[in-house]
Amino acid sequence: MADKQMKRYTREEVAKHNSNIDLWIVIDSKVYDVSKFKSLHPGGEAVFLEAEIAGQDATDAFYSLHRHEVILRPQFSRLQVGILTDEESVIYGRVCGEPSTIPYGEPTWLSDGYYSPYYKESHRNLQKAMRKFVDDILLPDAVAREADGKRPSTRIVQAMTDLNINTMRMGPGPHLKGLELMGGVTSEEYDYFHELIVFQEIARCGERGYIDGLQSGAVIGLPPIINFGCEALKAKIVPEILSGEKFICLAVSEAFAGSDVAGLQCKATKTPDQKHWIINGSKKWITNGTFSDYFTIGCKTDKGLTAIVVERGEGVETRLITTSYSTASGTAYITFDNVKVPVENTLGPEGGGIFVILSNFNHERWTMCCNSARSQRMIVEECLKWTSQRFAFGKPLNAQAVVRNRLGAMISRTESVQNWLENITHQMCNMSYKEQAQRLAGPIAFLKLYCTRCAQQTAIDAVQLFGGRGLTKSGMGQLIEQFYRTAPFDAVLGGAEDVLGDLGARQAMRQMPKNVRL
């Protein structure tokens, strides 16, 4: 029933309903009869008595315990009996499809009154379309799949296929030619800032394992085929993956060789007729591996490390690895037992796998930075809301200098991550794929290192602000708990922090002029 059709009450009239058998409360000008509900409340009847809200305005008490979406649930809407006379509802939560009004809740380019040299009208149009898709279609499935641990629903993958989102996540390139992209963006104008928007809008769903399960294997496993595969291989596999018909993953890490790509032991030897590879070995911690049809892998060969595409079939076995974040990502342990693969499935030259894999790592790590930067901003927004509405010692939390200090540090980290990311993205837009591999491996490694360290510190600070709620999987701090639990994954996936720091430093040392002195 709409507010205008409901009976109106004065606060004095509501105050008369203050007994154990006749108990009304007011939340944001709406009047609720909780006489029967109070015994069903998860916290018990005592909550209503301890808070001294019988017949009173319970708005502050409610929002110190519950997220806004709770009051919107049908079972609570049915408890509403009216609204206050001459008063209107003023509180709102997340508005689906709309920009956040919280300071620093959006990157600068999306904030009113601010400017950016990087984003054009086509970027803004794509952002609006992506946000609507994520809020209306993706988010409900993300919450459900994160809860049951199952892979993203087929209908979501198909919806992303229909809108060419899967294709856009592969970056700019010929694979977009002739496609109608979201927001009216043309394939010719699509650049890495458009792709950044796609990743950052998806990251807003906040369900980390689900995001990884949402064809992230294709994001890192398909580009090597697009960039280094023969024409026949691309013609066969690329359409199958981009259509959502089949799935692919990147399988590099091994139990005895994580970030040490040169130390991989999975071996490929050629048959006597030189027409096939015979592959033996294993891969571990492979995202999407449990439900992939193709595997882009790194193998040891007579000529050195070689990249090869393997199709699921005889001799390929995958087993789920249970991690601390979510089985929705399909993390797998994979074994290859005398798997026969055509030599045409080789990516790049035999022995050239290091360049193929490392080139792909740039894009993979960049996408992880896109996700991390947006996720950190989401946590900042949660903390700003919480510290404004949570009262302690008679004042909101943000009245305390120590709390403002934590918030200031979180905001500073988030803004610096986003600005560095945008600078790197600008370089990518002005470099060929080969130039990116040669010039940006170090900077992107440093950026990812910085992103993940900032994220982990922000996770720690957020838990301190939310207290016990920040460690609870439901309720006020549910996004904080998940971020705190999953932020360390980004510090390992795509290259551990120490390895990336060393990579960036070594690249800088190679570029040092020989004759420079202090």
C-alpha cells in the first residue's frame, strides 16, 4: 500500500501503543505494528524493551543494527500500518542503477563537479548501461551463488553474451569488429578505459568468489589464443568462448612452481611424426578449472617453456579445491595423463611460452587492479555510512578523531590506487600490445603490489571500525567480512607481492643508464 493511501498518525497517537501486547514503533516516519512480530525477531523481544522504543521513534536504533534493505523486505512492509502526520520518509539506501551520493563513493570522473581528461561521453554511456545491468541482473545471482557456492548461473553468462560483455572483457581489438556494444559504444572507439569501466562496475557486486567464477578464466585464458594462436585455432575456440557455449581457463601455477614460471614441470613431448604433443603433469589453484572445456597451459619442452591449448578429454582430470573465499570460482587441481594435443594448438613459437605468458600477465594483473580499486572504494563507502549512523558514547563514531584518521587513510589509499590505475590505462591506450609487454610489465607489477597492500590495510581498518560486525557474514558488516576474508587472494593470484616487487625493480635496473653517477 502506498504511503498516501495509508492512515496518518500523530506521534502522540503512536506513543499510546507502548505495551507488551500492543507495541508500535516509528522508523523513518513510517508506523509499524510489531506486537506479534516482536516474538519472531531474531534478537528476541528483549531488543524492543532494552532499546526503550515502544511507542517511540526507533529510526536510530534500527539503523544501528540493520542495513536499509531489511526494511524493504515484503515481510516488514506488511507490518506497516501508517505514516506520521506531516512527515515524509527521508532515508534511502543504495539506489539501483544510480551513482552514489556518498563522498568518495564514486571515482572522481563520476562525481558531480569534477573533471577528468580520460573519459568521454561514450565512457559515461557505457558506465550507465553496465551499472543498470549489474544492479538489476547480476547482483541477485551473485548473492545467491556466493551463498550456495555454485558457479554463476547459465542465464547470467548468456545475458552477458547477448550484450557482448564477455567480448568487451577481452579488451580492445579485432574481436570486437562489427559488434553492437552497450551504451551505443562503437567497436572502433572502444578502448581500455571502456574495459576498465566494465570490470569496475562488475566489482561493485561485492561477491569476490562469484566475480572470479564469472568467466574470469576466459579473461586470462583466451587472450593468448587471440594474440598468439593460429587462424584455425582462433576460428574454432574464440567464438565458442565468447558465445558462452564453452569455458576456458589459464593453467600455469603448479604445486612445486607457483610464481616461478621458468620452474614449471608439466612436460610436453612430440610424437615421432611431430604432429602431436603428449602432455603429462599437473596444475594447481586454477580459477574456473572445474568447469572449463579448454586449458591454456605452460609446458616444459625440448626447446624451453611453451604455451599450448588443451581441450578437455581423455587424460584430463579436474578436482575442486576448497578455498577460504568461495567454491563459486571453480578453483581446481588439474592432472594431464598422456594427453594428446595437435601441434597446431601451440601458442606462439615453440620455446616462446615465457613471452606469451608474461604478456598475458600484464592484462591479467591490470584487470585485478581494476577490481581491487573499485572494491576498496566500496569498503570506503560502507565505512563512511557506518561511522555516520553508528553512535557510541552519545556521539556518532565519526565524531572521534581516531576514527576520522582511519577514514582519511582509507580514502587516500583508494584515491591514489585509482589515479595510478588510470595513468597506466592511459599508457595502454597509446601502446601496441607488444609495447605494453615491453614497457609496462614493471609498472603494472608495482601497481598490483600497491593495490593489494592498500586493500589489505583497508580491510584491517574497516574491521576495526565495524568491530564484531566486520567479522560476521551477514548483517551490517557482511561486505566488510567478505572483503577482509578475500583481499589476501589478490595479493597472491597473478603473482605474489614480493615476486612483483622484484619484477618491477629488475625491469627498472635494466633500464638504468650505464654512465650515470651520483
